[in-house]
Amino acid sequence: MGRALREGGAPVFWTVNGTQIKAREYARFVFPVALEHGVTMAVGILLSALMGGVSRSALAAASVPNQVINVYNALFSLLTSGAAVITSRLLGAGDRREAGRTIEGSMLMAVAASVAMALLSLLLAEPFMRLLMPSAEAELLNESVVYFRVLILSFPFLAVYNVLSSVMRAADNSRSPMLAAFAMNAVQVAAIMALMRGLRMGMTGAALSYLLCRMAGAGLLFFICLKEHERFRVTVKGMATPRKEILKRILRVGLPTSVESGFVQMGYLVANMLVIGLGTWRATVFNISNSLLGMASMPSAISTATVTTFVGHQLGAGDKPGAKRSALRILAVGFAVSMTLSFSIAALGVPLSGLYTDDMETARESARMLWILIGYNICSISINTLDPALRVGGDVKYVMWQTTLCVWLIRIPLSWLMAYRMDMGVAGILWANILSLAVRMAAGWIRFAKGKWMNMRV
């Protein structure tokens, strides 16, 4: 039958019937990731539906604070992506000790930086929201400030959770992040029912549900990580001990990804600001269609985690042809699933949009946007499969530059031009994003095909 899948702690893919065995391994890894994202998505829909009933501006009011958290998360991809890539490559080479030290270093950086960012944001919450929403109506602005002040308290826990879940998956353990996600979602559902339905705390209750669930998820993953001995070993003392060489390595790999993700999320933030400028009704349409887009985008997130793990392990073990084949197989499966979901959700657009609003005009307009967003998912699945392959190979600077240039030289100018000057409204902002993603996708395919990413140092 060939060699065992694990030898001396390092992943070794079988050479006999390789495709069949790899498919089985992919399924074992992907199923928990898919289940985790599916449950999280369902809870997100429940929360958005309840928020839609708080006030006519509640969904729009939550959009900018949520996008700010996404920008912060993007900056923290310095840790999540850097630690995951290095951990995957080290475990592929069988170096469990150095993998553990990498995780300890990433945790120290995550706690220190996230607490500092949260405290600063809490102090500047109101002027920050006013700066980001200069044309917002008074009710919308007030709701955003209230929501953001509570939401930002959850960020340190979210940062810890994201770092630990990414390195767990990189270590070929997708089950633990799934269990932590289940715990988070159970806590959030209970909090939503108690705070929003029971106590009717509105936006404050919604933000508190995020705080409580992220505390639960981070705590559980931290406990699991300390008990992990099969793949790596970490200690509290190790997490409190700065190691220059580890921090430098994480920065070298993660910094370009952080810059890239930061610019992307800032682009989304600018897009949200442009949407707010179109008025509360259009902002609501935009946020409903984007919420539903998340369901169809789920294969993209799964592909990213799967590519980082399997392609990283194969490159670490020196199997370059296998790494390239793995990325293409993951892309093929992800594309098929993504398109099936995209067309199904678009076809059910009106009843699905009706989960968020009682206004049929808003539901119909949101459903119309879903057909446009199919173009987004065509590009997204390729980008979220090929870009992680380039990153795990070490080609992080190329991905950073192509992404940054596409967002700021194509997406942002086109968003303003199409939404305001061409009077296309929300549709113009969506089309501008799709066009910028199409250029990113083409650039990624060219770089992937050349193969330089398989020969770089991490």
C-alpha cells in the first residue's frame, strides 16, 4: 500500500493510489472546516435578521464598525498568516519543536498588539466613527458609536482565536477550531436570545454577544493548544518569552500579507463609506446582499485553509509537483461548490432577503444584487486558492503588490465613478469590485503557472 501518511511526526503522502488517499485526507480536513463555517454563517444570519428589526438603520449602523474590525483582522494577518505558513512548512519538514516556538511567539505578539489597539480605539470611538461616517444621519451615527464601543472590547479575544485556529489548521488539526467555533456560536445564540430578544438591548446586546462568544472561543482554543502534544508543544512560559529570531521570521512572511490584507479591508471600508453616502436605504440593500454573499463565499474560506495546510506540508517535504496538483484540485472542487451555491442563493434571493427586512422593495433590490455578485464569487474562489499557494511558497510580496494596486488603482476610483458619476448606485460599487478582482485573478494565474513560488525561501 505504500508508506504511512505520518512518519516521525511529519506528513508523508502515499505514492500508491495517491489521488484516492489524498482525496480522503482532504475530506477529513475539509469537513470540520466546512461545518464550522456553515454554523458560523447561520448564526450570522440570525444576528443580522434580529438587528434588522432593531431599527431601520441598524444593519447600516453595524456595517462600518464591523468593517473596522475586519481591517484590524487584516492587519493581524501578519500573525495569522505568517504563523500558519511557517508552522505548516516546519511540520512538513518534521520540525515540531520549532513549530511550537513559532506558535508561542505569535501568541505573545497577538495579545500585546490587540490589547493596545482595543484600548486606543475605545478612547477614540466617537471621533473615529464621525471621521468614517461624515454624511451619516444622526440616528445611524449614534447607533454605530454604541455598537463599536462594546464590539472593540472583543478584539483581543478574536485576535487570539484567529491565531490559534490558523496554526491548528496548519498543523492538520481542523477538528479543534471546529469545536471552538461550535462553542462560540452556542454562546452567541444564547446571548442573542437573552440580550436582544429577552432584555431588548438592541445594538448593545448585539455587540455584547460578540464579546461573550469570542471570550469563549479564545479560551477553549487556548486550553486545547496547551494540551496539544502530538503535533507541537507550547507552554505559558514560552508564550511570555520574546524570541527575536521567531518574531523576525513571522514578520518576514506575515508583513507583506498584513499590508495586502490591510489595504484590501481599507478598500472595503472606503466602499462602505461610499455606500453610506448613497443613503440609508441603499446602505441597507448593500449590507443585505453582502450578508447573503457570505454563504456563497464559504468555499473560498475553506479553500484558503486547505491550501495553506496541504500545499505547505508538501512544499516542506520537497514535493513541488504534488503541491501544484493539490492547489489545482482544491480549486476545481471549490469552484464547483461555489457556483452551485451562488446560483442557488441568487435564485432564492427575494425570500432570503426577506429574512432581513419586511420591506419588499428592499428585498427585491437586494435579490437583484445577488445576481451581480455571482461574478464576485467566480473571481473569489480562484484568488482564495491561488494566492494562499503563492504565500505558502514564500511569494508574499508579489501577492501584496498585485492586491494593493488592484484595490487602490482600480476598485476605489471605479467605485466612486460608477456609483456617483454614472449613477449606478450599489450596483456600481459591486461591479467596480468585480473588475478589480478579475485583474487580481488573472495576475494570480500567471504567477502560479510560472512556478517561481515553489522555489522560494520561507
